[in-house]
Amino acid sequence: MGNGRRMERRRAVAADRVARYEQMVEIRAFEDRVQGLFAEGRVHGTTHTAQGQEAVAVGIAAAARPTDLVTCTYRGHGIGLALGMTPEVILGEIMGREIGCVGGIAGSMHLCDRELGLLPTFAIIGAGIPVAAGAALTAQVRGTDDVAIGVFGDGAANIGAFHEGLNLAAIWKLPVVFICENNQYGEYSRIDLTTPIEDLADRAASYGIPGIIVDGQDPDQTVEAVSAALDVARSGGGPTLLEMKTYRYAGHSRADKAEYRPEGEFERWYERDPINTFRARLESEGLLAAGDAEAIDGRVAARLEAALKAVEESPPATVDAMFGNIYAPV
Amino acid sequence: MVRMRMNQAVAAALGDEMREDPDVVVFGEDVAVAGGPFKTSDGLLEEFGPSRVRDTPISEMGFLGMAVGAAASGLRPVAEIMFIEFLGVALDMVVTEAGKFHFLSRGAFTCPMTVRASIGAGLGFGCQHSQTMENWMSHAPGLKMVMLSGPQSAYGLLRAAIRDPNPVVVLEPRALYGGRGQVTTGADGIIPLGEARRVREGDDVTVVSAGAMVKVALAAAEASDDWSAEVIDLQTLIPWDRDGVVSAVRRTGRLVIVEESPYTSGWGTEIAAYVGARLFGELRAPVLRITCPDVPVPFGRELEQRYMPNPGYVTDQIDQLLATGRVPDPWWVGEGRSS
């Protein structure tokens, strides 16, 4: 759980495609486990899982530096893990334990890790978009080469914060990359019911910035796209909007069985499952040998079991934590 | 000491903070090239340049969100909301983001941002540009909030707000911007947050007020020979000076609160409840709140003046309280309107 292990996780994802694959497997297994724990009644409250969107998470984590601040949504377990947070601090937060990344006082929607560059994740749709622009303003005023990254869902593309944030970032040419995880659903509603255009990347044109569609199911493409946009921002070229086309396998939150999905839609997307296709590619390139994928599955399962054990041994969130950080000391 | 108008004191506080700390930046609508619609940032663009002093589009949600991100990553942004009502479209950024970042990061992030907003009636702006709305922020842990009452108050509280590591909302009564007063600048002029200030000594009643009502309470107190009132400028609404107010009221035995806002759920309600509970049995009269009625701010000049507590009305209300030992009806109830 120490800083060293978190940074080591981050470095591995940045450096190595096989490590990225393992990270994606870990995210999928983690989210499945979280859903299972809720179903078993071992966790209270709500949660939002991101099975199917693993390639976006590793794309961001592999391309960004830890000093590049990230704003992220309440569907943030996967991105938190990819950025380097350990399963036990995220699971601990989800389960309201002291071991959680915020001491168990915040819950599944609110993950945070300053050293890894993760601002407190946002439970208000779209709020992180102008906040990312603000982090970019700091880099611009201070003259550092850090870049901010604002991650949000397709549902956020219709709220004012999206338009105001993109406009401000564009007029001031701020070093920020906006990443829309278009998982096809804003809460319970399919995107075509709420949005009159097919490609949200088109909206970048209104603000005079590049809008790029990215295959969000392919971790090689997400890494490449985020890296390129970060390079532009770092060198003074201003913001980019990346639309990552992806798919949310689960419902909006734990109570949602996603029965509104058209028949066959999930199956069509699953044919291009980001983990299965990446595994096949790595095998064909000889980077995964026979038995390697199974060994990864086994390692991940053991890691998650150890994390769950650590969380269950951790005491519940404390009253001290509840009162501890209302005001920063003057 | 320098004699200046309150809007000049605001600009002086901004300038002094910007000179001392390169992380202080100022942005908002028309604050840079125009020097602010109320001239509260006059001269800053010329001195500090376009990187630190910026005009924003009309995008309160956007630029307050930027203030949150900038503050969390190391700057000390000061964002101006031209009229407090415009904060309504951006309240999430203050109440739900800025006020929670420290809590949600277990102390890892702070959010040292200042939101300045002009407030209040008296200048004929109509009901969508004349409210005070302090209770939008007073029920949201994690924020601090001050209300300015004149040039020194503006200089001292604003500098303290910018230096504070937490998000602070600074409410600036628009009707006071043009008022002049002597101002102590520099470090000696800074007013600590959380402390009320006694602006007049008195023995029979403690009058707690804030913002534009401090002057009204003072004038009301000066007008009476029958009783002597201690007048307190609360200065910081959140967290308010509980000990200071309780010890003052313990001495006089009577509490009157003068507020420029509707009767229901004003900031004075909290003070009345707290002091009433703490000093039950020691008070010589029930707590009296003197407020505006529960109506939108009217436009017509005479009506707008009637809407707000004025010195004559405050004196009369206190006269009745001391004569009868009972809380008098507000004027509108006296005229048969519902409370």
C-alpha cells in the first residue's frame, strides 16, 4: 500500500504492454468482485463499475505523468487502479473502512490520490471538466509543462460545464486534454435519446480545438491518442477533445440491471472486448506465451483476495476522519 | 491610513496580495480591461499583466470550476461574481466541489480560492440583482463566508480571505462601494476571519449586524437617548464568532439582530437560536430579529427603501422591545400583512 508500490504499479503500466494487459484484467476482476460483494450484501450504499472500459483507463495512465492532474468521474475504480492505486485502498473506500484511500468517509464515488495525480473524483456530472481546465491554468501561469486531464462520460457532454470548460480552455489555450468516455449511456438513457449527433468529438469544432475519435476498446490506440494530445498540450498547442468509443457492460449503478438495452447490443460489443482482443494480439506477437494469460489471471485473483482480506481486517471509518478535514488549518 | 472608497479598498487588497504572492490570480467578467463593473479591480491588469488578471466569458460554472482546479493545484484564485444571483448557476462549484475537496482528499488537497460577489438592495437593480443569498452557502460545511461593511472591512477581510487555505466567499454590499473611509493598509490592516468586531459600546442591548446593516444599526443606536446599544459587526458569517457574541449578550442581557435579507432562514436565525439556548434564563428580553419581509426585492425607489431596515425603524423596534419586554411585530405585520 505504500507510495513505492503505487509508483511501481504506475511505472509498469507506463512502460510495458503486458503490464497494461494485466492491469486491464485486474480492473475487470475488481469490478466483478465489487458487484459480487454488493450482491452478497457485504457492502452498503452505491457503486458504479466500468467493465468494458478498461482500455481507456490504461490509455490515460500509461500516457500521463503523475504530475499531470486528472479529474475523473464517479465511475472511477478502473482509472484509479490504472493510475497506480492499489485494490485495497479502493475496495477499502468502497466498503467504508479506515484503510480506504480517503479513510472510508467518502465511498465508491470519491477516490483520490494526490501523489498519483488524481483529484477527488466527481459525483456531479461534468463538474470535473472546468476543474481540469483550472489545474491547467496553474501550469500555464506558473510556466510548468504539466498537463491536466479531464475525464467524463458521454452524459456530461450535454451539461453546461462541458461547454463552459471547453470554451474557457480554448480561449486561453490551456494545457488540458479532455477525454470523453463515450460508453453509449448517460445513466439509464441511450445516447441517441439525449444527444442529436453521433460523434461527440464534433463538438470540439465549436470551440476551435481538435476533436478526435478514438477506438476506446483498443489500449494501443488509447495510449497513442492520449500521448499525442498530451504532447500538443505540453508544447503550448492547447486543448484537445478525445472521444473514446467504448461500452459499459454493467448498468449505471448497482441497482440497475440495464434491461433497457436493445437485444444483441451487449453481444456485439463483447465481440470486441478490449481484454480478449488485446490478449489475442499479444499472443500473436509472441509477448504472451502459452500459460501466461492464465498465470496473470491467477496473480490478479490472489491479489484481489489479499486486498479483500486486508479490507475486512481494517476497522470502520472513524469519527476522527469525519471531523478531521473540514477546514485546512490557517 | 489612507482615505478611500470601498471599491478602491477591494482593489487595494487585491493588489497588495498579488504583490506579495505570485500565485494570486484574479478573473471574472469584465474585471481586467474594464477594471471591474464596480471598479474593484481597477489598475490590476496594467500592473500584473494578462496572465494573472483575466476577463472571462459569461460562464460562472466554467470559471468557478477553474478556480477550484487552480486552487487545488497551487494557485490562489480570486473569482468575481458580478451579482450574487449569478452564483446560482455555478453553486455546485462552491458548495459541492470547493467546500468538499479537503474532506474528500483526507486533507491532501486544499482549495484556497476566494469568491467575491456583490450583494444587496438599494440601487434599483430589481429583484434578480438585489438579493444577498448568504444562506446558499451557510448550510454547506467546508466553506467560510464574510460580509463587508465598509472600506477597512473590505481591505482587511478580503486579504484574510485570500490568505486563508480554504474556500472563502466574500459578500460585498454593492450600495457601500462608493462610501469613503480611512483604511489602514498593510499587515496591520488585515482582519482575522471568525472574529466579530464591536463598533459601538453600549449597556442596554447588543445589536448584531453585518454588511450594509452595520451602518443602519449604528445610526439607530446614535438616535436614542433612552437606551444605549452596543453594536457588533459580525464580519464573518461562517464560522461566526459564537464566543464573542455570547459574551457580549451576557453582559447586556438583550440581543437584537439586524439583517438585510428576508425574515425566514436568515443568518440571524442561527444566532438567535444559539444565543437563546445558551443564555436562556439570563436574557432580559426575547431575541429580536429586524429583517426584510419575505418578498422579492421591489424596484420602485420608495418601496425598495421601505423593504430594507432603516435607522428610524430599527430605533423604533428597539424602543418597543425595551418598553414592553416583548418582540414587536415587524412593520408589515403591523400593517396587516401576513408574516
